[in-house]
Amino acid sequence: MGTWTINLKTNEATTSEELRTIFGVDELAGDVYEIINSRMHPDDSPEVAKVLKKSIEKKIPYVHEYRIIIPETNEVRWILS
């Protein structure tokens, strides 16, 4: 299980080694949303954005399942976030 936290004001994130392994990256530096979105399955992206927006606006926990694609291998992985 990988973990990450993000400061919504600064967009600064802290990620675990496990999360980086799951997403197939050595480093999650820079805009974490951009990195995650770049690997997200295109069919899942609109719903993930909707659920995330609701979570932020209502200050409720974000819980959602979606797929990512590892570009180097085209492997599809399921994420429960």
C-alpha cells in the first residue's frame, strides 16, 4: 500500500516509496496531480476529477477506485485511493 499527502495550498506532496513503485516512477517530483493524471486511464479521468472536487469542496475523505496505465509496459493497474 502506497501513501501520499498533499498540501492543497502549495501543491507540495510527500509520497511513500511504495506509491512510487505502484505508479512505476523513481520520483514523484513536481506536480503530483499532473503525474497521476498522465498515468490515469482516460475513461476514468472525468469521474476521478468529479469525486476529488467534491471531496475538497465538502472537506470529506476522498475514496475512489480507478485505473492507471504504466506507459513503459502498457500495464493497467487498479488503484484504490
